[in-house]
Amino acid sequence: MSAIFKPTRTLNPEPDHVFFAMPFGTKELTNGQPFDFDAFYTDVCVPVVRECGMTPVRVDGLYGAQGVLEAVWRAMQQAGVVVADCTGGSPNVAFEMAWALMLNKRTVVITQESTDIPSDIRGLYRYIAYSQNYQDMQTLRKELALQLTALSQEPSDEMAPMPMPGGSTTSVKAKVINADKDYVMVRDDSGRYGVMGSADADVSRVVNDMRKVFPVGTVLDGAFVIDPMRKEMRYTLVSGERSPWPLLSNKYKPGTVLKSRVVNVDERHGAFVHVEYGINGLVPRQQFGGTLPAVGAEIETMIVTVDEHRRRIALRLMSVGTRPRAISSNEASRAVPNWRGHAEVTRVVPEDNGHGGYLLLRLPTTGRNALLLVKDMSEDLRADLNNNEVDLGEEIYVEVYRTNKETGKTLLRELPEPEEAPSAA
């Protein structure tokens, strides 16, 4: 055996295994209070996992012996989900999280102090905060069960075990060579083939017709991945992105009352209200009578359905605030993330030898310009841009996908024209 342990992927994951990366024994926290991690695992974590119909796994011991490293690596490979407790800033836990990240594991992060989460990965995962307080511990039980249930329903795109070559989660360009309503087939420059369905095109919505969005000849920037569960390769544009729909489906049952704000208004269909995780639900127009509420208005609704398959949330109106909430002038001029609608072209800049190239579009909600880069355009629009066939004043259907609160800069991506029953806006 080599003197240096070299982890190599040799095992498939067991979907029901939940591996816990966490400190052992009793440790003194930053507040000076002792905390028994062994009792926490036995009394809190294990029951939650078993109630979800899953198997808890923890490797007790300290780093140093090769046998421990090998045991941790074996358990990590076989984990369907990893739960990392970053409380106390343990280097062992950080080490195990690095392995989980390398394998592209579905991961839940819990901690008593957000600053204990390693800074390099702090923004990669949502975390569940907890404390020794009884109410906080009960909240942890509920949220952990919710996350485990949701993650168990997500497809996996982990690093494949050897010797199954050909897949990766490294970004690679591929061209659409065949397209039908539900799937497209792509091929990269090396001759690899992959199939992409709607679920791998956008985590927030269903693409109703893949042919319209990804016609033959479209060059995509995604990744080839192997699903270890099904031992098949596919192509995806959302590698590493976690689908919010299993979480939404478990958290927002029919009858749940939701207080939120209107993020977009469509005269034909109604008002889109933010639910959570960047996903909006629709309140049909007829429920408002004569006048739709303004963007930003506070609104109380009730969940009718969360359709995970079609990626739509139906809402029923309960009450509307008398006026939108008070917002600063700076916030009022800022685009709302996930807003969708037609925006007017105000500036056209074609590419220069394959570099640069963009459109400026004026958003109707703010009156300010936003940026549509060539990488976020369809191939048809990109060709029109470079052939000087995009006119000032032309309207393009787009979505706001990023805003900078400090600078006010807004980035857009082009979307296909909406169909009769949009899923979000």
C-alpha cells in the first residue's frame, strides 16, 4: 500500500445512506459553552434520518491513521446525501466537505455559527442554523427532514466511479445535432454524444418545446455528466444547481398561506408572486376583478398546487395590501430578479472577431437599461446581431437573472416567446 492515501472513486452511492461529517465528543464552542456532538448525533440526527426512511452513517475516530482515511472515503463514496456540521470550524469536517464537493455530493450544511463555514464554500450551500435552545433544535429537526426528503428525490450527477470514462462536470461546449419536442442530442468536438431533456435545461421551469429553444446547430455551454444511479451519460446546462422543486413541493402543501410580493404582472394571465428560491407562483387575473396589483405590492395568497412535474405553482388570492410597501428610490430603480417580459432595444453592439457583442434593453418596470450578452442570446438572435438585423426599438422577450445591488447593473437572458399558459414570470 502506498504511504500516501490517494482517493479514487470505486464505489457507487447508496441512495438511502446519509453520511455525517461532524466533530466527535464534547467540544467547547465560541460562546464558552460545552456541546456534546455524540449525543447530538445519537439523539437528534439519527432519529430524523430514520424517520425519512434513510440510514445514518458516521465514522468515529481521528485523522492520522490510514485506516480512518480509507473508512471515511469509502463511506463518503457510498453516501447518497452528506450532512456537514461546521460548528467549531473543525478542519476534519472541512476536509470531508472538500471530498463531498469533489464528488459533487448532494449536501446539507448545518452550523451553530455561520462564520464556522469555510469561506471558500460559504456561498455554495444554504445552511440550517441551530443552537442548544429547544425551539432551535426542533426547527433543525424539521428543516433537516425537509432537506433530506427533497434531496433524496433529486437526480444525482456525481463523479462516476472508475472505470466509467467519458463523463465530467467540467464545462464543455457541444452542438445540437438533433432536436425533438422533449429532448435534444448534442455532440462535442471530441465526438462525445449526450442527450439533454427539459430538466437539464432550466431548474426553474419546464421547456415545453426543446426544438424552439435549442434548434439544430445551437452551440451550448454545459457539461457531460454520468448519473451513477442509472449508469447513463447526459448533457446538462444546470450541473451543480440544485432543483428547488422537491423542497417547494414538501414545504408548501395545498392550503399553506403565503405572504409575499408581486414580482411581475401579465395582463393576460394575472400576477406572479414570489414564493421562495427564486420561483414565482401565479394568481389568475380573474381573481383580482378589474385591476391587477402593482409590482412590489404586498399580497396574501394560499397555495393551491405545487406541480413539481410541470414546475408551476398555482395560487389563490386572499387579500391585497392597499399599496405597495415603501421602498427607497434606489430599490425602486432596481430590476426584480426573475422578472420576465418584453424589453426595448436601445443599443446594438455586434461582436468583433468573436469577442464582445451585446444589446442594451430598456426594462418597462424600471425605465433603465439592462445588458443582454451574446452568451445569453439564442443562436438566431446572435446571428441577427452580427448581421446588423436587430433594430433599435425592437422588443425582445427576456428574463432578469442577475442584479448588482451596489452598482444597479442588470444582466438578462433571452427566452422564447411565452406560450398560452406560462409557468413563471
